[in-house]
Amino acid sequence: MTDEELVIAARGDKNAQEYILNKYKSLVKAIAARFFLHGGEPEDLVQEGMVGLYSAVNTFEAGGANFSSYAYACIRNAVLDAVKKSRGDKYSALNNFVPIIEISGETSPSSPEDELIRRENRREFLQKISKYLSSLEFKVLVMNLDGMSAGEIAAALDKPHKSVSNALSRAKSKLEKIYREV
């Protein structure tokens, strides 16, 4: 199978998804190694790149560029976003923020205005919760909200399943506590 066929298959086949994520992990590491994240670890950029790769798998459309070019652009953009957001006071509120991953399979809004409002509401919500969660907790929560299981998140972030489960549990507990206070 070509990468393009694998990516299309990966949307319904977890084995194909895991294969494609593992296949491109070295590309993610190579891209992340070129950048420095102020206040972060090199592994944080690899995680950002993996989120970009996951997004590429879910948003790729056959017929345009080949998948490797598309994946390169998505990974690089995710890493650059993280680097830009880590610099200076201008981005201090977003230091732990990751790119929004679109929810696949969601019904389309009734108008472009509804889509814009939905995206802004999601961005605002994620910005607010990012202030209360660690970087890992935030990434795990966002990926979980986008429908990924703890096992899938562990594979995408190259973290142990137990670490991902614990981070998700901590994130939910923190948000529940915040919700009770409001």
C-alpha cells in the first residue's frame, strides 16, 4: 500500500494508524531537533510534532500533494506554532497551548459564521483550561476530547499508557474542581 492509501485506511483501522505514526516518527524527531522551545524540553517539540502528524493523518485528502509533503508541512507548522507561542510576554497565556485538532466526523455547521463561532468557542475554552493543566495533561485531554483512547494517545505521544491515563485523570480532576468553584 502507498502512504496515501495507508492514511485513508488509518481513519478506520487502528493498526494502520499506528503504523503510519511510527513510520513518520523519525521525520517528527528530525523537524523538532531543528528548533528550541523556550521553557520546554526537546521532547515537548517532538510531542507537538506528533500532534501535527496525527492531525495530518486525519485531514489528508487524496488527489493533492503526496502524504509525505503534507505531513512535513503539518508537523513543521505544529512545531513552529509551539516555538512561537513560547516566546515573550505576547504569548505567555498560550505557553502550554497546542494546536486545535479538528474533530473528525463532526456534522458540518449550518453556516460559515456558525463554524467560526464554534472554533472561537473551542479556542477560548482550551486557552482557559490550559492555564490550570500541565503541558502533558493538556495535550492528553485535548486528544481525548477529540475521540482518542488512552492507548492511542500513548502511541501518538510515545508515552507509557499508565502516564497518559494518570495525566488524563489528573486533568479531569483539576477541571472538576475548577467547575465546582465556579
